[in-house]
Amino acid sequence: MQRETLDVDVLIVGGGPAGLSAALRLAQLQKQHGGAQVSIAVLEKARDAGAHELSGAVLDPSTLAELIPDFRQRGAPLATEVHSDRVYFLTTKHSLPFPIIPPPLRNHGNYIISLNAFVRWLAAQAESEGIDIFTGFAGQDLLIEGDRVVGVRTGDRGIDKRGDQKPTFEPGVDIRAKVTVLCDGVRGNLTKELLRRYQLGRGREPEQFAIGIKELWEVPRDRIESGTVMHSMGYPLRHDEFGGGFLYAMPEGRLSVGFVVGLDYKDPLFDPHVAFNRFKRHPLVARLLDGGQMVRYGAKALPEGGWNTVPQPYTAGALIAGDAGGFLNSMRLKGIHLAMRTGMLAAETAFEAVRSNDTSAAGLASYTDKLDRSAVKTELYPVRNVHQAFGYGLFAGLTFAGLNLLTGGRWPKRLNGVAGYERMQTLRSYYGDATSADILASNPASPSQSASFPVDRRLTFDKLTNVHYSGTAHDENQPPHLLVHTEVCESICGPEYGHPCTRFCPANVYEIVHEAGRPRLQINASNCVHCKTCDIMDPYAVITWVPPEGGQGPQYNGM
Amino acid sequence: MILLIAEHGRGELNRATWETVAAAQLLAKRLGGLPIKIVVPGGSDPVAQELAAAGVGDVVTLANPALEPYTPDGYVIALATAMASLSPQFVVVPHTYQARDFMPALAARLNKPLITDVTALAGSADAPSFLRPMFQGKLAAEVRPDGDPPYFVTFQIGAFRADQVQRGSSPANVSTVEVAVDRSAIRQTPEAPFQEAQRAVDLSQAPRIVAVGRGIKSQEHLPLAESLAKALAAELAASRPICDSGWLPMERQIGSSGQTVAPKLYLALGISGAIQHLVGMKGSRTIVAINKDPDAPIFEVADYGIVGDLFEIVPAIVTELQK
């Protein structure tokens, strides 16, 4: 088959905060140094810039101020400055405010933003610098020659579900680049492939993830003051479950409400969406939402492992930046500024390598030095062990976090973690005796506290209704973009874990239908919101997320 | 005189032209018996003969090699010339993709009014008007053309019935008129036509729909819903789980990943009313829901709701309808 090819100097895969900061930094370097034009292309799988961007979000503007010093004059959409921080410990009925706000959760000088709006603005800045952003094109495969990455192949369009060409067929394009910067986000499909192929995670701690579920609400304007940031710990999570809720109040009664859960829980019947619903029904949250209206829904995974889980972020011809590389501070619950910073440093590395005509692994290795000398390490290194400490439970984690703070992160030993999905226990080992495990396995609407929760369609919704508000859309007649070894589902995963995919997926993609008394996994791929949780959390690691046809997926306007 | 532009391609008449013949006859009658003339751009002989055989009006073919294959510029030039000599009062065409392509240009070229996607006729003999949908069918606007004729009108597919064409007793005259078309004024070069796989059923045109959901429980129970659909002369449709299971083809799926419909009557059997389904049917004129669960969201949009077992209620309705 004849494929079109496009040659550029630097290809950036992913038009989020990391990718667009990389592109803007490249344009700046070009202006500073003059000389031969370094050609740039940015690939983005969403139809429009920002459509797949989801975050809390509170932005630490430090990196933005360096990248675009006049960001205020240029109209950066920063909804409001944070002027009030609150942290609560929740019990079933009550909320105990923390008397002092733990320093990592102090947000003075930060901004509440819509990441969707922010990224749209960043994209406009990049386009005004003459950078080509190819929206609607997903990076499907890495192009590899010898031992180096030479670019990316975009996905074919117009393939039907049997894999045959439709009349609208268009083959993907090979974009060849001297340096490919992978900013494909948390559990990016290309980064995953790169890490596997070159074993870039060797000698590092296993990656750790969490899932964040968020709704955007419109509530009466006098309900909560704009600029208020609230975080919670405790209920509805149990002591061995990591995570908490957040509420960020923006002007005009817009309220972000969300819940983050570590993807390392043990209970196979745990459902993050149920935890989110319970959080919303807690009196502290319910009184804020009551009478308001949910206007958007979304979910995304977060890399939470920290410094010790960051892989070697370069190989011949490729660099990794942003969430894809795990650059997120889970203590501060912030990653946007680190994504931007690593994108900028990757751009500097790529620029030097292209100019000196050495894009080998050695030529790109200076990226690590740049990271080590930058604010990325200053911020992430001291808290490198904290997430792993929570592996010993909430109280051990909090104690460690406190000690860590007092000592400035001086702790001689590296705390080891295990991949979160390996911590999930079977029904039998979690729920004890065989009979209850059998009962739970045969009854998807199980009596477990964490597996089900009635919805009232006012404050709480079922997943299917929520999915509608994500705006997600996929052509039904295309090859599945969730590759699942389904033979494991019925024979092993069902009896042992009770099909946890039906619970950890926040978008009702996985459904068990009973046909002739036998369970069959039905994959509603068109519901997918691209959060990657299934790729991360399924206990047998048999689910692989690949991009659907470009331009499809959620529409996170205002998220 | 009402001038009807026939649509044809690859030597075959587009069937939608017959619907427009029916509409033109109703319009002619309303205006006190105006004659109808049919013009076939690009002069395809079998098409002209087929139309003439029906005896509904004179058939004129506009002959010029530049009219085959179709280009919007070629049609606009040829038809604008023909208008000058024929001076019709109304120019009517089916609201096809091709009409959407050249009709606005033709009307603009002659600076005459164009009323598109018409579903019904209204007004009086002196002041005829046309109904056309607005806001995705939520409103019907009555539009009257202004200024001097000719007035250009396109008729929605399915709004008029081809089988109600009044056929004449004897074949009509067929004549050929040579038109001048300056080839250099045609700016388009057509490629071979391509067609997406066609939908076998177009639920959006059905006046009545019986839709089934998970509550039907198994494929063996589908004939029950079919019997109700037959008794109501309705189309059978379904919510997503039914089509996902393969019990009905995907083209009968209603909702955000299927078709959007707004029939006069929508009967939901055992459909809980997930929002993805509701967005595909909430524009229906009258919604009747039968569901066991009184809290099912479908009842929030239903005009009439029956809480109960569809396996008892549906046979009872069928029996009543058959009386």
C-alpha cells in the first residue's frame, strides 16, 4: 500500500500541556538562534485541540510564566485565583476540617482552570507561531528502523469492524522525524510500546496510577465562593485505599467536583464510580450540589508513582514528556506545570540534537541532566517515596508524608512498590470463605459496600448517563480499539475476581451479558472516554487500549 | 405552467422524481389546473420516454453533450437559458443531494425565491404557500414566495407519495431543445460517483414506531412486538442492547449511536430510557411507554405511561386494534 510520508525535524505526539509547551519552546529557540528552520509537527487524536483534556484543575503558574511571560496580556483562560484552601477528613456523616492545611495542598498563588480551555488557548498560541497541529490524527504505531525511532504512523481511517476498507478509506500517514517527542499522556499507547521494546523502565519502581472521575456542575452562585479549593480524605475510601475528593469553585457557579482513587485497591468488587457517587452524597458535598445541574462528565488516569517510577525518558530518536513519563506530583495533586516543564526541556534537548545532527541515544541523553538540574527534580525528588508509603495504608502513608515533610525528604531507603493491578485480591482471598465468594461472583449486583449504590438521577447518576455527558462518540463500524483476550474473562477472571472491568471502567464499556446462562463479555467500545484505566488495572493485563479512528472520543468542553 | 426538473443519472430516473410529480399535480390543482411540463436536462431518451408514458405533461429534453455527466455549472447555465424561453410560474424538484447542489445557484443566478425541503402545500389559489420544517422538525414554517415568478421549490423526499400520481390516458409529447452551454464556463470536473452503503430502512420517515428494549427479554419474544407494529402499520425499532445482541439489525437502532426519529407515535416497550436512547426519540409527537419499573426514566418523557408487564399488555392492545 502506498502511504503518504511527511518529513519533519521534530514530531510531537500529543497536543496537551506537554506537547504544546514543547512546540512553543521549539519555536522560541528557533527565534533565538536563527539559522535553518527546524520543522515541527504536532499530532493530536482529538478532533479539536483540548477536546480530550481533563484535569481538576489547579494550575501552578510557575512554568507558564517562564514559557509565556505575558500570559495575562495574551488572555490565558485562568478562571480564578485560589484564595481559600480547605482540607477535610470525612467520616460517613461528618467532616472534620484540618486545622492547618498541609503545605503540599496550599494553593496560594495558583489558579483554578479548565484544562480544556487552557489547552485550546495554548494551541492558539502555538498556531500563531506557525506550528502545524494536526488534530484528529492519532499516533498508531512507532516507526522503528534498526534501534531507533524514526517517527510515527497515524491511524488508518475508514476501516470497518471486520478490518475491511470502507469507501471512505484513507491510509495513515508516516510522519518521519529526526526526534519524536512522545507526549501521549498517561499510559500513552506509543510510550507503552516504547517502554516495552527498549525496557526503559528497567531498574525503576513499577509505575503507579490512579483514576480521577470528574463532573462539572452549575450550582446557584451564592453556594460557594469562587476561588475555593476543597480536598478530602477518608470516606468513602477505607484505610487501605488511596485517594480523595476535590471541589474547585469557579466564577458564575461553575464547580468542578471529582474523586481520585489509587489503582492499587485490593477489593475486586470496588468501583471508583460508586466511590464518587458516595462522595457526592456526603453531606459536605451534597449541600453544595443540591439544586445544581451536572453539565459534563469525564475520567482519566493519573501517573502517581513519582520520581522513582519515571522511566529512562529518552532513547535513540525519541523523548518522553508529561504524564506519559509519569511527571506528576501526587502530593500536590498537580502535573500540568510539570508536563509543561518537561515538554520545554524535551524541546531544548531535541533542538540541540537536531542542530548538532546527533539524535542518537547519546545525543538525547542530556535530557536526563536537564531534568536533574530543573525544578522537576527539586519538586519530585523529596517526595519520591511518599506514594509508595501509602501502600502500607492511609495512616502509615500520612505519617510518612508528615515525617517526609519535616525531614525534607531525607530517607535513606527507596520504598518499593508493586504494580497496582497485582495488589487486587481474588474474591476468595478478599472475602474469605468460598460460599460468599461464589455468591458474589454469580451476582454482579453484589451486596458489597463498594460495588453498588443506588442513584437518584439528581446528585448521582449511573455510568451510562454520565457517559452521555462526556460527549464521547465513536463510529460503531470500526475495528475494536480495546483489544481483550476474552477467553480469560469467562473461564478465569469471572470466577476469581468477578469481572472487575465492569467496575473499574467509569464509562460502562465492559458489560457482562448472560447468554444461555453463560456470561459473555460485551465491549461497548463507543462509550470509551480514553481514560486508560482498563489498560492499567485489569488483573491479568489482558486489555490493550489502542487509539480509535482519529477525531473520535470525548468532548471535554469546559472540563 | 409548473416546470418539473427530472433527476436522472447513468440513464435511470431517480424515483424521487415521481414524488415530485405527485406534488406538482397537487400544486397544479390548487392553482386551478396549471399545465405541467417536465424537463430532462442532458436528454436521456429512456428517462424521457418513461416520464412521457405516464402522460402527466409534456416532456422536454435539454440536449447538450456538456450536460452529461452532471455538473452544477452545466445545469445552471442550461436551465437558466431554458427558463427564459419557457417562463414557468413554479419550478419544482425533489430535495435530493443534486438539487441541493444546483438549485440555490440557479435561483441566485435568476434572483428568484427558493423554498426548500417542502413537506406540504398550504395557502389559497391566489397566494399559495408551502410548509417546511425548521429547528430539526420541531416547527413547520409556512412560507410564501415573494416577487415575480418563477418560484423555485424543492420537495422533501417521502413527503408526497409516488403512488398517488394521476396518470394520463395517453402518452405525452416528447420534444428536444438544443441548449447552448459554454464548456469553458463549467468549473467542475466530476469524478466517478461513489456511494456509501445504503440504509435499507429509513426510520426517520416512519410516522409510527414501535421500539423494543431489554424488557423484551429474548429474541423469541420479538414477534410479539412485530405483531403490534403490524397492527399499527408501524416500523419496528429498538434500543441499543437489542441491536448489540443482534436481535435486530443496527439500522433499526434509535438513539445517540443510531438514528434520531420524530414520528407521530412512538411506542416504547420495555425500554428503561437511558439518556442515549431519549435523545434519539424525545422529539416524537406522542410517546407511549410500557415498562415494569415505575421509576424508569422513560416515563419522564412519555405522554402516556403504562406500568406493567408488556407480555400481558401488548397482546391486549393488538386484540383491540384488530377489532
